[in-house]
Amino acid sequence: MATNIREDQDWLTLLSFLPSGLDELAHSTGAIRRAREVRSGEDLLRLNLVYGQDDMSLRMTSAWARSTGLAQLSDVALLKRLRHSPPFLRAIVSSLLPKVSVPGSSLRLVALDATTVSRRRSSGTDFRVHVSYDLSRGQVCGIDLTDASGGERLTRGAVGPGDLVVGDRGYQGRSPLEEVHARGAEVVIRFHPSSLPMESPEGDRPDWLELAEGLDVGQVLDAPVRTVAARTAPSVEGRVIVLRKAAEEAEKDLKRLRKRAKEDRREVGAQAMRAAHFVFLFTTLSTEQADGRTVLETYRLRWQIEMLFKRTKGIVSLGELEAKDFELCEAMILSRLIVLLLIQAYETAFFPWGYPLHRGQSLAMA
């Protein structure tokens, strides 16, 4: 897909994949209040994408805009326009997400994950991009951008009946688990035995580590459980699936634990060392819907979203930002996500001429 949006022909091609009514959207979101230096929603979006995707400074972007006749504005005026753009860009991101329907009773597999973004020379995380990824279609189906305080939660995904949500250890938690289950969605999440309190149908509290240590490689523990009810979260019935890791995989996790502990100047706990030898999953799927091995294979599919993040950071440079201004960084991240979704739209559709035709599109008369 041609993404050199500084070239007019490439920009016209890209516009074919964007929603109509950008002017109305820019005004309704407050991104454009008076059409003076920046005359339209299309022009504002193009300025955002050029600045966000091409790693140009504010001064270089404003000079490019003046040289092409797109807008006559200084770098300070451009900064003001970009800082007002995030609500406009968020609306475009939402419009580019595929509208997915779940046919019949088949489950849609949705993996949840988040990636961090930092400003250049920042000492920590500044933003989190939370992504819902449709594993069956290989498409991003939900995006939420937060600051560093926005934690990973199952409820960030727009899921409901017919969905099977797959999450890593960051998504364990009784309240969000109960809320997603109440929406009618099924879940498969990885958990740590000490982080998600569970009991047997009879009310006992099994020692999952002790039970796991009786497993050989390849053996699967599959036991009915329910989460322990909390003040804000009723119990959820499900199953615990446990599998012993291969020795080399366990050693990799132990090395990561030791490295993290060394960085934090602490010791690795004995329980964490024991748990590193196993994979613990909780699922609301019944045994009729999936046996233990199928649940494990389903969880394994979530590697696709990790590959998406690696690909995203390679294609649209979603990783470290030059800008220091928070609103400017937000606009830059959203611009790069728009480019990612446009690439996705291009790759999942086929047009012999390379772009979709919209109704009412002008025709050149011979």
C-alpha cells in the first residue's frame, strides 16, 4: 500500500479507505472550530499523519504544509491544531475498526493485550495502547489509548455473547472476570495460583502448585472450580487447566524472574519459582465445548497479538516518541494507529485498481 502521504496521488488513494464526512467529524469533536489556517477535516488529518508517521518536527511539518499550499500556519499554530486533534483521531480509529458479527453459535476468539509507549528520554511508561484482536480473522477489532495509569482489564474489550476472550496474566481479577461473564462472553485467561482465589465445587481450597507438581510433561490437569466470591464480584464457575512446561521453557521463565528481581533489588519468592514450571489457565468453557488440550491450544493462539505488536512497532514506529507534550504524543500515537488500520484494510480487501470506490465518487467526463 502506498503510504507516502506527502504525495498527492498517494493521499488520494488513502482517502478512499477513510470514512466520509471528515469535515463534520472535525467540527463536532472540536478539532476545527474556525476554518482559517486549516480549512477541512481532510487537511487536518493529513497534517496529523505527516507529523505522526514521518517523524518530522513541527517546524518541518509546517514548512511542508506551506510549500504545498495545504495550510499557511507557523509551527506554534500547528502545535495548537494537533493538540486539539485526539478526539477527532479517536473517532477515525473507531470508524476503521471492522464491524464483526458472530454467525450462528460459533465463538469469535478475541485476544486482549497492551503495549507501552514512552516519550524519548522518559524514565518509564507514558502511554498504553490496549488492543482487542480477532484471532479468527487476524484483525484488530478494538483499540483503547490510555496514560500509564490505565491498567490491563478484561472489560476494556468490547465483547459479548458469542465471544471467547483470551488473556494473559495481566487480565486476571475477579470483578472484571465476573463482568465479562455477565455480558455473555466466555474466557480463557492465564493466572498465578496466588492471584486468583478459587475453590472446588465442594468449597475446598486446592493447593494448585502441589497438584501441578504431580504432573509429568504432556499430562493435563482439568478440574472444575469456581472463583471465590468477593464483596463486589459474585463467584464464576469454570475450570482450571494446568500443564507442566518443558524444562528449557521453565528455565527461560526462571531467568526472566531472576533478572526482574535483580533489577528491583529483591529475591525471587519460592512460590514464584515453583509456579514457573507450569502454565495455569482458568476458563468458563464447559468440557462439552472444549477439553483441556483444546483450551491450551486456544490460549496458544494469543501469540498472534504479540506478533501484531512487533509488526506494528516495525511498520509504524509505535514504540518511542520524540514529542514531550502529552496531547501531542496522544495525537501522534493515534495517527500511527490510523496508518496501521489503513494497512489492515488494504491487506484484507482486494481491488484490481488498488482502492475502494465510494458512492457519489466523481467521474471524469470524456
